[in-house]
Amino acid sequence: MQVNLELITCGKGGDILASHVLSILVDNNPGVLTRVCSLFNRRGFNLETVASGNTENVKLTRITLSTQVRDNEGIDQIIKQIRKLEDVHTVEQLDNENSICKQMLFVKVKAEGNNRQEIINIGKIFGVSVIDVTPTTLIIQIIGDNGKLCAFENLIKPFGILEIVGSGFIAMQRGIGAII
């Protein structure tokens, strides 16, 4: 069994929760994403993030899911069920040591007066991009692992976060190996 990626859930008091990240290679057919996600629903598991996109082969799609499961038996069972689906080629559970896992967030924050420059200065530390400016708000784009995203969110929260939207995690194995 591989070591799980540790993801921090910002909205729940900053508790550290172990999550399972799955990378699934499927045929690029209508309904495949729905069938994969419905397996989690039927077993009573919550999907934290779902990202789906093209691969180097136009006939294939990569789905990256993150979920919390109570025990290893639960994640093993869901992986076995995913592998049985007709359009699924490969299912891999990714870990910290052998993969990279990132998410993109857009964060809209109140930014009036002196607070604007302070928010921008905090953003520079995290390597963010300011992608929209109005007289009273900034929209900031940040890309990183969950620890980085949560640290940024916690630092700008006192300024007044108006809205956050995330892309869902994408992940890839390190090194020469590929999920194919």
C-alpha cells in the first residue's frame, strides 16, 4: 500500500486529513466521468476534488480524484471497482514521494486603501498573480499544493475573502514512469 498524500482541509479548522489521490486513465467517451464518480456515491464516499482533462492521446482522458476513505480496505475496494469499468485503462494511487499534486485557486478578496498593497505583498511571497483589479477588490490566482493554498488563504482571510473557486487537484507521477 502506498503512502497517502496529506492534504489540509482549510475550511475545517486547518485539521490535517489524510486523503487518497487517484489518477485514472479512461477512454475519452461520454459518460465515463459520471460512471467513475457514481461508484464513490454508491459506496458513500465523498469526492473532495475531481479534475478531468485531455492527455497526449486524444482518445484518452485522465481523471484525477481526491477522496477521504476511513481505511485502506475502503480505498482498495473502490480501486478494484473502478478497474472493472469498461472504459478504464489504468488506476493508480499516488503518493507524496513519487508524485506532484497541485491545484489552482482564484481568490476574490476585499482590497481597499492600504490593505491592497499589503495583500499584494503577501501574494508576492507565495508567487501569485493578480488577474483582476477593481477599486475595492483583487482576484488572485495561486497554484500549489494544499499546504501552500491553505497558508495563503489563512493569511489573507482577515482582509475579507469574498469568493474562492478551485480547479481540483491534478497530479502526475515523478520520473520516467507514466500512467498508460
